[in-house]
Amino acid sequence: MGLGNFARIAATLGLAFAAVAPAQAGDDTIEVAFDTALGTELRAPRDYTPDYDTPFERQIAQLADGSNGRIGVAAIDLATGEQLAVLGDQRFPMASTSKIAVAAAFLEGVDQGRFSLTSEYPLLLPVNSQPFSSPVAPVRKGKYLQARELIHLMLTRSSNSATDALLAAVGGPNVVNDWVNRAGITEYNLTRDIATLVRDDGEIDPAVQIDTRDSATPKAMVQLLRGLYQGRWLSPESRDFLIRTMEECRTGTRRIPANLPGDVTVAHKTGSLNNTSSDVGILTAPDGRTIALAIYVTGQGSRLNREHKIASIARAIYDGYTSKDSRQWVSASYSSAH
């Protein structure tokens, strides 16, 4: 394919290289279909720039071809600050990737002495109700578990009941949004608890419409991952607990980890809902180079196809950043100031 065709592909996708601005169960049957709502925007890229003439940029643009549904990608090499994005400023349903921020908001409370990892809270189990029949879906209290167990269930198995337990403990979605905003991240919005999101899932098709509720941009999620990994907002103990727990994630084996070399350490969180699949996380190469990435895929015909997209994009990003020529491929700079 000639350079002109590559350029047209990238222009259509809205490939961008702009600065990144300063939360399922163990198998597919209970991995969460997590958020959906009225859409107000069509599938049009908003972060277009014509500077995409490198092999790495063109490769990611081709892999993230959104002709069968919107695909959002953002990544940054934490050693060099080199970054890339495809539809990086467009909103995507967070699904269970939002659970990372839920955990972080609780851990801030631990650092401040307001909570403890040994404090016990009840699982909040959904009670059957009709979709959209109430602003908040009804729940009932289940078994009491320590907060450290709830965080582990939430991040490694994507337990909705554990997530709602911690959401209630911190004070609800608005408290999580406040933590994210205080961290300097603006394009993140958690609106509903998980029981409500699951009950009302399927309202619209996220492949062609955007809703700002329960959504984030890929670049905002990468900013969140970067700051957490670098210890900007949590104590060393809380930061290490969060990253170690994400390294134990058991969902999404066909996503980010699928095509990576076996010696790459992956700390990640998956998300799934109506016609969309996602995975976000931190990759650490054997030599210590670390990459934060967020991949949101909608449409593509099937869940398996979406997962294959995520796996192929993740491998291309890893190869691009860890090759000795990566500095020639990505020209954007990223300020480490915060």
C-alpha cells in the first residue's frame, strides 16, 4: 500500500500524537457487560493531526482501523515519554476498566487513615428488577469480606458485587470522580454503580454512538495508569499493592497478554459490555522498560474479533517501543512534570 493510502487511512482514524492530560469474573460467563447509555455523538474522530509518516504510526493506524466499529488506543513509554494515540481524545465506555480508579480512591482513604485493608464490608448482590425501572438498581448485602479481599476480587476477577461494596464504602461514584479530578484527569466520568450498569446494559450500540456517562478517553486512562505506576497519588505500600494485584488479573487472557512474550510482566484490567471489549494496563519488559497502554474496541462483528484486535495492537505497541529503533519511529514528546 502506498504512502498516500496510508495517509488516508490514518486521517480517517484520527491518528493523534498530543500530550496525555494530568475501576468480571474468572470466566467469560460472568465477565461484566458493564456500561451503556444514550449516545449523542457519531463515530467521527476528533483528534486528527497529519503527522503520521513513520512505520510505527502507520502500523498502529492500520491495526486500529475503525471501519467496523470505533477503536481507541493510547500508549506511552514511561522511560522516554514517547507516546501515540488513535482516537485518544474520544470517549469510550470504560466497562470494568473503571475499577482501577475505584480501588485507588479506596486506597487513598487507607493512606489517610480513614479506611483499612482489614476492614470488612458486605458484598452488594443485585436483586432482580426490570431494566430502567429505577434510577439505582436494588441490591442486598451478602458475605462480609476484608477490603483487601474485595480489591483482589474486583481487579483479578472483576467482581461486580465487590466493586459495589467498595463504591459504597468510599461514598459512591462521585467520590471516585473527585479523586480522579484531583489527580488532574478530566476525561473520566463514573456515573452509576455496577448493579445499575449491568441491569441497564444494551441500551445503545457503542460502536456508532458515544455517551459521556461511565466513559473515559484512552489518553485519560493512560494518564491514570502512568501516575499510579509512578507513585504520584498513593503511598508506596498502596501503590505496590495495587500494581501487584493487577499483575494477578485472571480475565482477558485473549487480550493484552495473548501475543506478548512470556517474560513480559502484565498488570492490567479488562472490561466488557454490549458490543465492546477493552483492556488497559502496564507492560514491563525484561530489561525494565515499562509501557502504559489503553485499548478500547467496539464492533468488529464478535467478542473474539475484538479480543484479537486488542492482542494484535498490544503486541505491535510493545514491539515498537522495545525495538532499538523506536526513538526514530515516534517523535512526540511528553513532559514528566506534574
